[in-house]
Amino acid sequence: MLGIEVCIECIVGHQPDASGSFCESRCTGTPVLANIAQQCGDAGAAGRCEVYAQHGQDASGTPFSQDFLLDGVINSNRFVGVYLTGCSSCRPEQSTTVIDLKQRYDVRYVKVWAGITESMISGAVFSLSDTMDGHSPYSCGNGPANVCTSFVPNVLSQTIQCASGAIGRYFCIHKTGETAMREIQIFGVSHCECGADFYSTNGRMDCAPCPQHSVSAQGSVAPADCSCMPDWTGAAGACAACAPGIYKFQAGPQACTDCIGRKQFRAATGSCECMRAGQVFNASTDSCTCVAGWRETADTCAACEPGKYKPNNGAAECLLCGERLTSAAAASFCTCIAGWTRPDGVCVRCLPGTYKPDDGFHACSLCAAGTHSNASAVACADCAAGSYSADNRSTCVRCPAHSYSAAASHDLSFCVCDAGWMGANGTCLACQPGSHKPSAGPQPCSQCAPGTRSNASAVACADCAAGSYSADDRSACIRCPTGSYSAARSLNITYCDCSAGWVGSGGDCAGCVPGKYKDSRGTHACRQHRLCCQQVFDSGGCNKQHVR
């Protein structure tokens, strides 16, 4: 069984293709949107489109009433100026309004203002269809429908962006319960802007091409906007090609002319053109002239030399650049030299701490950390060892006393304390006596080893000499007590042994009693010698003269 297909109207800005199978667009510019519902009238004024809605206090099943105004429908129990559909005796659980827009539109968005409270539009569904089939006071039709939005939020005044493809003639509003609106505006494509070489027709709803060999600007609205293209002459629709050897540079009805001035005929394009370097066509004189940056010579144009410029097309001479300005060859303007910039139209020096390596109008750049520059610098120099760059890079700051830094140091934190000094960020304190620091850096001072000593800010510790020992804090070496002696690098007093003729330990020594002797250093005791006199002796042993 064959189905029956219904022809539908193309939307604004489209027309059927050659086969009549689908609609095609000739719009190339941005579609123009307009409030296409304003034609329905407001506040009692009859409009062009028709509004179908349920109203009154009739029993259930009341059909649509026609020519129902979009604005100004008054119910005695509601506020003046509120559009109301649905009532308590007319199936209030459903209400439907259909607006006939009189032709198919591509609807892009809808503005709606609720009447009384925002709940009077909350939950509404907006859709479009191509026919009135199936629409009733209680539901939108089940035929072809393109939903703009499936649920209107509970907001008093809002703009609803339609889903893509909301196209149709009949705009249907459906809601559970009463609907009350102060105003609704429906925005769709009302006409389109034609592209270049077309002009609008049918009330700006379609575009037609210009006649053969004629052109037009984008947005043209009439056949008269089309004119013969370059190298064609006459009126649009009857354009004729220029004969060989003559030309017409511009679109329009003007006649073709011979090549004059410095123009030459180019066979490849069939037109007269300026063929020499640095030339351009001057329509006002119908001849070739030298472009900006080029000066006129006997029969051609020559580029301006470096350091000169020519700002405009024409026969004028090149001009010298001013002070602190320069240019490359064939320049139409001069730029500030390297190290100078132009913030307000006049070249000024780059500030200390900045640089500009090239000619031009661009801004000076801040020197990198660890470098500095003077005014009008073309480059930045590294800060020397023992210094760091100031925050504004205008100078290098010496590290504080007893600290040092490598070349190109960024800031104070790069200044490390010298050997014999400790601290950070250039704040350095001398190592205390009894400690040392052998190299520069952030490390702390270290205590001297037992048996050694140091003074303040020492880079190394010195050995205690023989006959002494190191103090507990390693700040000095202490001599062994009388009658005792120690080796070099002795750790403490226990290393002080009693000398010959003395007895004891740990530096606590006493001389041998009469009749006894001790002939070497150590902790051993004094002893009695059998050949010694009992009365006469010395501490080191028996005196030979008393030996029997």
C-alpha cells in the first residue's frame, strides 16, 4: 500500500533544491533573529497570527477558541494584563495554547514572563509542529513535533534556549494546570544575509545569484547591486569581456582602457598590471606609482636605504630617520634603536635593569636573575662573584662580610659563609674557639678533635704540644702540672705521666721520698737502691759520691 506524503514549506532563508526533495540554504552570513510572535498583537490589539486556547467557564471538552489575543486576556479573578488559560471547571489539570506563526520558522529561543507567580509557567513544554492536527485544549498534537524545551524551570522571568531543530509553524505551549503569562516572545530566523555575488529576494527570505560575469558585495539586497567584474564592461546581465591589450581593474560599468603610465599588459591574466619592483597601481591617476618604502627613479622605483623611510605611496623622496631611530631597507617607518623603546610615541631609554637587543617598538625586557644592566642596555651582564642581583636588576649587591657567592647569583640566599664562619643568607658568625669550618658553605662549625685546639673563626684545629693536653671545650691547651709530662695531642690530664723522680698519676705527682728513686717517666713507684746512702740522695737516684 502506497503512503501519502505531504509537501511542507521550507523555513526562512531556504528554498527547495532542483529535485524538490529537500530545502537548501543560500544564507552565508549570520542568520538574523527577530521576535516573530510580536505580530500577534498585545493588550487587545488584533494581530496577524492566530492564538488558539481554552477559555471561559465552559464544561469539560470545550474546543479551542480562535483569535484569542496573546496579551490582555483578562479574568475577573486575576491581575490586569495577565494572559490566562485553563479554569477550575475546564479540566484544570491540563492547559494548551497554540500560536500560529503563519509560516515555518527555525526558532532559536523564547523569552517568557510569568503572570501572578512563577509556578504559573513552571513545568510547561514548548514545541513546534507543521500542522494543527492532533492539537486540543488539553494536549499538543502527536504529529510532527520539534521540542524547544521539555520543562520550563520555576522562574518568574527567563530565556529558554531551544534545542537544535525546533522548526515549525505552530508553537504549542502545554502545561499541567493553569497557565498564566504576562508576555511571551518567540525569536527565530526572520531573514538571512546573502553572501558575495548574490542578492536577496522574496522579502529577504531567499538569495539569487548575480548574472554571469558580474559580482556583488555580501549583504546585497537588489539586482542593481550586481556589477560587471574586472576586465568585463557593461551593465550587469550584459557584461562583455575587454578586448586583448586593454583592461578594467575594478568592478563596475566603466569602459575598458589601454595600458598607460608604467603598467604593462600581462597576457597570462589578460590585464594591465604594474610589473616593476616597488610599484603599485594608483587608481586616481590611472598609473603606476612607487609604494611606501620605495622612491621614484628615472623609469622605475628604488628601495629606501637603511636609516631612511617613506611612509606613503607616491613620488616623494625617502626621509632620514630621527635621533635614536633606525630602519631596514625599503622601510615605510622608522623604529627605535636597540636599547630604546617607545611607550608613548617617543623613543626613550630602557630603564636600568632592563634591556632590548633589537631595533623596534617592542618593550624592554627585565634582566634575568643574577644579571644587571645600565640604562639603554642591549644586553645584561652577569653579576661578579661575591655579589648578587638587586630585585630590579639595576645593579649587583656585594655579599655581606665573611660571605661569598658564585658569579650570576640571583639573590642574597646565594651568599654562603666563608670558611671559619657559619650562617645563612649572608648573616655569618665566627666559629667559636674550639670549633672550626674548613670550607665555605651553609654547613655549621665542627668541634675540634680531642688533643687539638682552635681560636675563633678557625678553618682548622692545631695539635696540643708535648707537655700539654686539650681543654674540654678544645679552646686551649693546658700545661701538665709540675712533675708531669705528656705526648703531643694528649686528650686530657690523665695523659700527663709523672716525670723521673716523681710518683703518682694523672698529673697528681709528688717527689720520691729520701732513700728512693725513679729514673723514668711513668706511673710506676719510686724504689730503694741497695747502694744508696740513706741520708744523702737526689730525686733521680743515688748520688755517685755517696756510693760505698
